[in-house]
Amino acid sequence: PIGKPAAFQGEVGVVVHDYTQVQHNLERVKPQLAKTKFAVEAQPGSLSVTTPCGRALRVHRHGALPTLHRQGTPYVEFHVPLGTAGGIGAFYREIMGCPVAVARRRAGSEGAVAEVCVGPLQTFWFVETKGARNRPHNNHVAVYATRYQELYKRLSDRDLIMEPHAREQFRFRDIVDPGSGELLLTFEHEVRSLLHGEYRRPLVNRIPTGYPVD
């Protein structure tokens, strides 16, 4: 990676199939990463890891969380401004068509929390956190949508498309309150249809032969 790392307010949760080996590997590289932000802290049931560029990860042992695979990303936790979780949940429910639950508070949170199901046993947590701000960044997530054209139209009608449909994908980044239109959070989504060339690809090598030609 080159350039200045993009800021991210939150934490990415990962599950690994060999927790002990991963813990050993993380401790082993500490000397090489001593001049970076890298840090590892063992906590009850997980490892709190700060990457060399300052991102927060939480490593879980396989079986500690419900997952489809022995290794993967079961959740991403976003720290969002106070008063935004309800509107963010409404956006994902009404526009994206996701199952959503909003709670007024959970253990360790300072405000409301929106739980958004974005795939089988995969969740976005939007946790209201004191001091959090909507700081645009260039991190993004790729998601596959069954009602791809319908979703594209909903977002297009609201003028939220940032990169139009091409090769069975498009992008948007503004999450707004569906009632007022107020901007709540900026987070880029790469939305793909089930006809996309990488749908259900084996989880080894990325685009080894390139995208199919239209």
C-alpha cells in the first residue's frame, strides 16, 4: 500500500481457523513492526489488533461466533455519530431491503445501535459513539444483491449513484435518512449482481484471468 491510510471509525471482526497459530504469528512480527501503529492485546475470547496503519481488528476463534466458514469476516462495526443509528437502519431496511434491528443501547455503547444483516451470518453494526463524526474515507465493501436492477433504480431516483452500472456492478457512498434525505454516513458500497464474474468464486486468487469480456 502507498499513500496515507484512509481513516476508519470502527472495527472489523474476523474469525480464524487456527487461533493459536494466528496469535503466535502476530507476536512474532512485533519486532519488524515496532515503528508502526501495530499492536496486539489478548482479551477474554479474542485478540484486539491494531494494524500497522492504525485500523482496528478483532480476531475470534472459529466457533466463537456463528459463521458459514472456518475463516472469514462475520461483522464490521462502524462507530457513527449520536442520533444516526435509527436513520441508518431505516436506509438499509427501506432502500437496501436488508433485515434490520435497532436497539436503544447495548453493553458498551453510548447510544443506539443498528444491526443490519448483509449476508448469511454477516452483519454490519452501526454503533452510536460519542465523538464520532461522518468523515468520508475510501474504504469500501463489495456486496451481492438479488434485486440488483430494483436497487439501482431506488438509489438512482435519489441521485445517490456515484459510479453507474457497468459489468454488473455499480457504486454508491451516501447513506441518507429515507424520510428527510439528510446525509448520515459516507461509506462506499460496490454493489454487484449475481451475474458478476466474481460471484461465488473460489476464495483463492483475485481475478486470476481478468474479468470476462462483454
